Amino acid sequence: MTTEKDTVETWNTYGNHQLARGLELPELDRWDWGIPGAGPGIEALGNVTGLRVLDLGSGLGRHAAHLAARGADVTAVDASPAQHRRAITRYPDTPGLRLVCADAVALLRKERPYDLIYSVGSMPYLAPDRLLPVLANRLKPGGRLVFSALHTNSDGTGPSTEVSRRPEILRLPGTTDDHPVYMWVLIPQLWANLLTQHGLTMETVTAIDSPTPGNRVSYRLYAARRPSRVPSRPRTSAPPPPHATVGVGVIVHGPAGVLLGRHRRAWELAGGTVEAGETFAQAAVRELREEAGLVADPSAVQVLGTLLDRVDNLVRVTVPVVVTQWSGVPQQREPAIGEWRFWPLDGLPGPLFIPSAQCMTAWNPDLPLDHPPADFHAYHSAGCA
């Protein structure tokens, strides 16, 4: 944050210079977004009457006072003590206007959400990755962000194609003294990407070019909105590395006992991995049909809960389900299963596959089964899929 602090100090120098000059600027007769007489005016904000509004980097406070006079409840924040002193001297007791000297991000973290947040040329002084996560969550659902940003400077240097700061020049009025300030001067697509990444929807981008021949300064006016519904997005664009497996263990129970299949050196329940788009009940029905040839309806499947176990670095999530209604007779459809048989509960074979034993214990804790413990979370609603 060093360069932001340096920039605040430069604006302090600017504010103290203006205080020493004693120059009084007139009230706004026309709203501008960086270049007097160019681009849209206050209509870019819409009707502000009754809105809770935040002015980021308010400077002298003229824009904020203008909105307060139109019936908005305006908080105007500036990090420069000198600029704040200029504003509070000019507007000591203006109805609907609250002047705050603070870091904008620190203020936003403790504020209630706003209907409208705007900035006249000041937002690019703050690092987007520090400001935007807080700002986006301090807009009410459906609230708007409107800000102008430098696009081309007086030397004709255009915007950056990567998200990085660069030095610009702030000249003290009435002098030839130039001071460096650091800004994020970005192409519109980068601003759009940043806003989208933080849950805002870009609505319009308006070019603001100087009407004076030979003046190469240009701004862009950005209008974005927080959606009325809270969005969600993936953590990253790439899928996470696998670190867990999710499967079902199917307890088929009837008058003859529990269905178990012989797999190499252990007996096990039907079951397997849950596929994308399946419920636990659907996965159970599919696995039962594919492995043993039995047909069941998902609506008749009782999902008992989830078992959590860990094998080496893999988290195993096993969902025991119970099927008591089916059609067909067990068939050897899975090459790894030598045979399927129903076993009475008082005469179960051994050894059992550990996840199958865990599922059966979750179903009936009185069964005399030995296995490593697993954390079982029961579903209290029978038939939950």
C-alpha cells in the first residue's frame, strides 16, 4: 500500500497549496466526470432522491454537496486531510452531507450498504484487488457503481493492457510543480473483467474526450450494477485436484437376508461411485442394476446418511442406502464379483469389505461387525435422496 500512501501525501500537498491560495471555486453549474464540458452529466446517475450514496475520493466536496441538494443522503470520503479540511470548511453543516476523512476501503468495511457508489476520476488511485471485493459487497442488491477513469493522458499515453499501476503527473495549479501519483489506467476490457470477477455486471462504457483541439486527455465513464440476486462462481477456472471419492453402498434386505457379492477375498454390498448429475438414490439403483441385475425404483430407496473415512490422503464419503423392494434375481454382471448371495443377519460371511461393513453398522449397529471406525451423520428423513 506504499504507493497509495505516497499518493495521499501528494494530494495533501495539493490541498495545502489550494488552501494557501485561498481560491474559491464556484458551485457546479454542470456536472462533469473529468473534462469540463465533455461527456454526460448528472443524468448518468439517474434519480438520486432518497438514495444512500457514497462519493469515493470526494476532494473539495462539490459533487457530493450537489447530490445532497437533490435529496440524496451522501457520504463523501477522502483520504487526504488537507482535501477534507477544504471540504469541511466549505460545507460545515450541509443537510444530507457527511464528510469523512478516511481510507475508502477501511470506511467501506464498516458501512451499511449503499444504493449508489460513484467516483469522479478518483477510483483508479486505489488498487482494484483491495477496493473491489469490499466495494461490491457494500452495494445493495440492484445498487449501482458509476465511476470515471483516466484513459489517455495529456502526453497521449493510452491505457495499460495488464492490471498494474503506473505513475502519472499531478501539477499544482498556478505553478509548474509536477508531482508523481500512481494510478491504475486500464483498458475497458480489464475494468469489465475486474468488475465481473467481483460480482458486478457492466452496463455501459462511455468515452469522454476533450472538445479542445490538441488536448489528448480522455476518460471513460463506467456504469455497473450489483445483481438483485447473489451470484456464485467457481473458485478457479480449472477443476480442483481430486482429494475425495463419493460412493453408495446398497443394502438390499429381504426375507432371505442381505445381498452380498464375493469380490476376491472379501464379501461386499452392491454399490459404487456417484456419477455427475445423479442423486444418491439414482446412483444406488443404477449400480444395483449394473452389478447384480436387480431393478428398483429411486423413490423406494432409503438414504441413511453419510459416512466419512480417510484412507491415506483420500477422503472417502460413503452413503449407505437401503432397498427393500426390487424385481429380478441376482445375476453375475460385474466381472470382479464371483457370485451374489443373500445371507441371514445372524450368519454373515467374512471377511467383509470395510466400507460395506461400515455401511451395515450404520444401518444396524447391533450387527457383530469389526471394522475401522467412521464418522456417520444420519439423515433423519427417511427416503432422502
